[in-house]
Amino acid sequence: WAWLGEEQPVVEDVEQDDDEADDKLKGFPVFDAALRQRAFVTASYLAALKLSTPESRTRLLDYVQTGVDRDDEGSPGWKAIKYQLLIALDEPQQLERDLREWIRTDEYATPWRLSLGKLVAEQGEIEEAIGLYEIVERDSLLGPSDYATLSDWYLVTDHREEYVKAKVEAFKAWEE
């Protein structure tokens, strides 16, 4: 944690033509960033172990949440990290809450809808999963594997016509 700090450092844009660029690049920030990234990966790995303490998990989640909160440009970077971390920590309830929040607040919520669909399907809520995928389908954003998943869910819920349609759409979506 000594390398990570309590929150992520703010990275300033440095223009190549700027005379001050040389001064800003002193201290090898690229190497510092690589070291912080490795420290973060190590902390994530240790937190995901069964022997980890609840305090280490909470500290890591708080660190990531700081990045999510500070990420004001709508970039999914820290959200994607939190998503992966919650899966590794086996926290499906927190993951579901976060996915629902991101769907509600993000401008581009398609990846979060697809992820939430898979999560609720794993929990046995197939009809809700179908509804989430159908929203994405209306925007014509389902890929072949998404259609295949949707067709399987239709089959499980005994929606024969929708099953056949989704299978056909899956084949149409494959690139030649």
C-alpha cells in the first residue's frame, strides 16, 4: 500500500512541444505508474485470496471506489476494474447494486446491461435477464454470442418462437 497511496494520483496531460515537459517528466513517471500498477495487481490478488482479511478487501474496494467517483468523463476504466474485482471477491449482491446504478447513470449502459443480464440469469431470474437483453437488442447491439445466450434463455423459459428468432439472428450476426 505504500506504493499505491490512499487514492490514485492525478495524471496531468503533458504536451510534447512544451518546454516544461522535460521538467514534468523528471522522476520517470512511466516507471512509477508501472510500479503502482503492479502494486495494485498484487493488492487485488491478495484481497481475492480466501485467507484475506475483510479489512484488506474493504480497503481495496474503497481505493477502487475513489477511482470510480473521480472518473467524471464517463470512462468505464475504473468501473470495469471494480466489476472484475467484485467478481473475483465473489460479491454478487454488491455487483448487482453497482450494475443497476451504472445502468441508471451512464450514458452508454449497454455493457452493464449485458453483464447484469448474465448475473441475474445466474441467480435464476431468467425473465429479467431476457428483458435486459431485449433492451440491448432494440438498439441493435447484440453480437452472435449474445443472441446465442438469449436464445438459450428463451428455450429455458419455453418461448419457442423467440428461441427460433434469436437463433436465426445469431447466425445472421456472424461475420463471414
